[in-house]
Amino acid sequence: MITKDSGAPAVRAIVSTGLAAAVGAPLGLRPPQVWSGLRTGGVTAGLVILTVGALTRVPRVHQGMVDRTVPPNPVRWLSLDIPVATAWTEEMLFRGLLQTVAMRVLGPTFGPLAQAVAFGLWHIPDARRVGDPVLGTVVVTGVAGWVFGWLARRSGSVLAPVLAHTAFNESAAVAAIVLQRR
């Protein structure tokens, strides 16, 4: 089983991609879907970055970013851990593998909802580790999981949610680093 702490980023990415491919997930990594995924993901990433930037002005969010523990190697965090070990891996597992299987079993309405709920629950250990409210984390990440699933279905490519997911995590991480250095 792939957990958030298992293995090197490349191993996690390869295993999760292999699992998604094994169930025949429509990953959309070839033209024309790849172009649609890049366009949709790029636009969404831009909106996400602007939103995170604006949210840093909210006192509670600002303080949370100041209080966040930044890993000892922020370069690795930003270049490998977030985009490869987290965003790519989770998108392959949830929007690739789980959404595909859930839609086959539960249909086009409840399948995406099931993967979104699972994505929210997946983040409970993270919330506990960093001291975030568990219920709030599950709700926010569950909604994000549903949006990521919608992006994948809308664009026909898992690249759209990969870019959106990466943009959210990266912009929040960079904001935390910048705010802590001020």
C-alpha cells in the first residue's frame, strides 16, 4: 500500500501510475487530451495561485502559514515532494485509480463523490500531524478532491488536476516560506 511516507518520490509516482494504468484509467497523457489537460490545468493553477495569495491576507490563514513547520530541505520539498510524491501520486491514486473504479461500480454521480470522500479522509493523518482541525481538513480536501475529479473528467486528462493540485500545495508552501522569513 502506498502511504504518504512510503518511498522516494519517483517510486511513489511510478507505482501509483502503474496502478492507475492497471485498471485502465483514462489518464489522457497523449494528444489531444494532454493539450486539454495542460490548458485546463494551467488556467486553474493560475486561479489557485491568485486565491492562495489573496488568502494570505486573512489573519487566521496568515498566522497558520507563519506557524507551519517548513521541512529542513525546502528545495526538495518544492521540487520533488510536492509535485511528484504528493500531487502526481495522489492524482494517479484518486483521480486515476479510485475514480475510475468508483465510477464503474457506483456510476458517474456517486463514483466521483466516493473518491472525493476518500481523498478527504486520506488527509486525516496530515491534519493531526500539523495540528489542523480534522473535520475542516476532511471537508476542504474532500471538496478539492471533487473539483480535481471534475477537472480530470472535463479535460480528459489527469494533468489538469495534477497542475491544480501542485499549484495549491506549492503556492501555500512558498507563501509559508516567504511569510516566515519576513
